[in-house]
Amino acid sequence: MKNVPFKGIIAYPITPFDPQEKVDLPLFKQQVERLVSSGVHGIAPLGSTGVLPYLTDEEKEAVTEASIQQTAGRIPTLVGVSNLTTDKTVYHAQFAEKAGANAVMIIPMSYWKLTDDEIVQHYDKVASSISIPIMAYNNPATGGVDMSPALLKRLLEIPNVTMIKESTGDVQRMHYLRNELGEDVAFYNGSNPLALAAFAAGATGWCTAAANLIPELNIALYNAVQQNDLNKARDLFYQQTELLQFIVAKGLPRAIKAGLNLLGQNGGHLRSPLKPLTAEETATLESILIKLKRQ
């Protein structure tokens, strides 16, 4: 695989805010350092977990620079640069490249429904403006656009679109990509409850916010897959399933913030309109984490 700087567990840090709902960069750097120290294989700031659409351009730039400064080349950094317009996406992609990102991730955000040709043109224009690889991110639940396997195949014809992240929850799409494009396609799972199935389908990596809470289990699952130990991989996955389902159901920023606090880490605050988990939800999360600790 050419121009594919990521494999394994790619962790999504949250973007923490202070009590006045300003981005808390010192806390963000602490959280990134904690992820790097946990042994994850890559960092992906400014994704859904990092509440990318809730940030100003200046805040996105500050988070990008903070991520790259903190990782300091120890692991690769994948920066989310998505925007409604192509020009703004180009701007943030170029900023990320100049700041030292190893690759950028783009989801086609849409108010009006985009045609396949419009999406291809969008990626092509961004790709022609930078030299680092691009991960095409398909998540209709957040972006409003569902890119078909046939469209994803078209995107991979753009020279530096070298990676696909699938978050629809449909593992058949991953099988399609592998069957159509062979071993050279680098696709990544973005649907937490499908982690085991995605690795079985040949996923190169797993992009997940769960690494903020259970990095050792996430990494152990990946290692078991690499060792072709299906029984061990299955057992490790089943240990994580309840937590993976919970954080998706409750919303990643809310759930990860609460989980960090329960683990004795500072999860920071959220930016309105997002609000913390309820007391009941937090108690449920705490019981899940206690069970995991006992295993």
C-alpha cells in the first residue's frame, strides 16, 4: 500500500472546553499525550469526537497545531479538515499540511444533497492542492451524505486519496472494497460495534474514540487479529462491546468526557448545545467501566 501512513488503532481525542466554553488547549495537549503514551498507533483530531463543526477556523488551526506539537512525530497525525465548501476544505487541508500533518480526513458535509460528480470534484480539488494523503470518510449520520461503494471506488482513483474510512455500520461495503480493489486498498473501520467484523473483512485500522477509555483492550484486539488468533480477538471484542455500544448511543463527545472524569482524568467541558450525560447515564457508564476493570 502506497501513501498509507496509518494502521492499527487511530485514536480520536475530544476537544475539551473550559467553563466559559473556550477551547482548552493545555488540557487538549494532556489528553493527546495520554493517548500517545497508551500505545495507540495514530491520532485523529478534529473528527466527530472532536466536534469539528462546532469550532471556528482559528480554533481548528490551534487544535491542529497543538496535536502536531504534542505528538512530535512519535506517531502519525490525521487531521480532520472537512467543511461545507470546497474552498474552505482546501484552506484547512493546506494549513494541516504546512503544520506537519501526515494526512487529512475529509467527509463531504452537505446542506443540499450532493451528486456523485460533485463529491468527486470536491475531493479532486482538495487533492490537487496538497501533497499528503487523504482519507475519505463516509459517515452519513453526521455528514448527511452516504457515499456508495461505487463512489468510494471512484475516489480511490484520485492519486492521493489512498484511504477509506467506513462508518455506515455496513460491513458488506468493506467486503466489496476488498473484493473490487484487492489487497492494496486501505480501509478503516469507524463503526465501533463492528470492530471485529471490520478486521475480519481486512480493515487496515480502527478509528475510535474508545481509546480514550480502554486503549489497552483496543490495542490487544488489533494485536490478536494481526496474530490470526480469532478466539482471542473474539473474547477481547466481547469484553468491549457494551462500552462501544454505549458511547455511540450517547454521543461520543458526551460519553468520552464523562468516561475520562470517571477514570480520574479531566474531561473538560462541552460546548453548547451539547450537555453532559445525565446522572443516570453516568452511573450506567461507571458500572460498565467497573466491570471492564474487573475483567
